[in-house]
Amino acid sequence: MKRCAWAYSDELREYHDHVWGKPQHDEIMLFKMLVLEGLQAGLSWEIILKKEKAYEDALNHFDYVKIAQYQEDKYNELMETPLLIKNKLKMRAIISNAQAFLKVQEDFGCFDEYIWSYVGHKQIVHDYNNTQDVPAFDELSIEISKDLKKRGFKFVGPTIIYSYLQAIGIYNDHELLCDFR
């Protein structure tokens, strides 16, 4: 089976085959991927995937309603939880992003409506020959990044948002010869 070149480990193959580039509309999954993409800043995606289960357990299965209510004691508990990344800004961003996520739901009915409206609710399939052809960011990721920041989101720069668009299937960036395209 032919895969994109970056899917070289068990974790990456699993993610590539079952998540990446597949249109996602579930609110919990949309939030979860935003959290994981934000955590990736400065790290490899493989590291984040290895920590995904620990985050799922520690963050009430990415239940953004519960996370939005976390207080200082829960933040401190998370900072002491084994396997979680001990970055204070990233940990605080998870909580504040849950609060901002709820506000977007309030404004648009659901986050899915908000994020997919940028592309007319249709997936964009890019025709890249290889991973090196994929940009780090583009005009759409810049636009969404700016709007998310205005809405109070953190760790949502254009590069993170480009990866997020791939993760939730707004962008299908599988290589032309990939069997999962």
C-alpha cells in the first residue's frame, strides 16, 4: 500500500490512514485536533501522537465544556500529570481555547459551521507530488489564524492552522500517488 512519505512509523501510519485528510465534523474531534496541533508547536507530530492517550485521559476525553471550567487547581494538576508537555503557555491555551471554542459555538451554532464555512463546506483536494511541495501555510490559514486570534484562541498561527486544516480534512494533501487520497 502506497502512503505519503511522512507516514513512516506505526503512529504516523495509523494517523495517516484513519484521520489525516478525512473530513471531520464532530465537535469533540474538531476541538481535540486544535489542541493537538497547538501542542505540536516546536515538536514533532510523532511525539504528540504518542502523548495523545495521556491527554485524552487528563482532559476528560477532550470535553471542551468541562475543560472550559477548569480552575487553577486543575491547571496545576495537569502540569504535574506524567507524559503531558510541561509548557505553561500551551497548558493555559488548552483551557482558554475551550472557552473560545464555546463562544464560537454560541456565535455560529457549532464550531463545525464556523470552520467549514471558510471553504463553502467542501473539501479542498490539493495535487502535490510529494510532501516537500506542501506549503507550511497559505492565505486561508493566515485568514483563519487571524480570526481565531481575534476570538481569543492561542497557539493558532498560520502554520498550526494549515496543519489543522489537514487534520480535520478541510485540506486533503495526500500525495498524488498515495492510496489514501
